Amino acid sequence: PEPESALEPVAVPEPVSVEESVDIDDDAAETIVVERPAVVSWTLVTDDGRRHPLEADVVVLGRRPAGEEPGVQYLAVPDTSRTLSKQHACLTREGDGWIVTDLQSTNGVFLDLGGVERQLAPGDSAPVSGRLLLGTVGLHIEREDRR
């Protein structure tokens, strides 16, 4: 005996026109605008106007900082006064700002708090809120938001 076929006829649906099924609304007032988050960049600016992009969340500053630690930027700051140590200070990005740490420098790290200078003890850290002095080299950090 032959086996019975399990196949049954299938109904073919009627074709639907794309124009009939898509409701195109050209009303610009109904368009939703997606706001992109800002891209933040940071720049170290010395008092003489030199600009140095901060490209990592940890930046070692000095006359000739050296190292190979991944994720750390070693930034040589021009110093005609020769008051910077080879590795003078470390900047660490924390949230929306920066922390400065004195790396046992010879001539110190000073925070300029509206005309009043506060010296960090060797090894101490503090939030950066304005101008800094590394030895006699003045600098500040600028933030730029780009969309």
C-alpha cells in the first residue's frame, strides 16, 4: 500500500501594495530629534598660551616625564625657568573634573584659589578648580563640549 500524503493545498494570500500598507507622514512638527551626548575634550593651557591636548584619564606632567604604563599620557611641559621636576605632578580625571597630585616635586604644586596660593604637600592631591603652578610654570585646564 502507498502511504497517504500529508500535504494539503495551501491558500495563497492576495498581494498587498506597499503604498497601501505604509502610512507616510511628512509632518516635520512630529519628527523626533535625538540629542546626541556631548563629546568632551580637555586641554592643558600654559600661561604663555601653549596648548596640550589631554588624551588620557591619567596624565603625568613634568620636564621630561617617562613611562610605559598603558592608559597614561606622559606630557613634557615647556619650562624655561627650569623649576619643573622630571616627573612633577599627575592629573587624574575624576568624573567631570581633574585631581592633581604632587609627585614629590622639588619646587611644589600650588593651587591658585582666586589670588591665594595653596601648596600641596609632597604626595598630596586636590581637585583642580582653576590655575595651577608647577614650580613657577602656570597652567590651567580647559574643557570643550562638542556635539
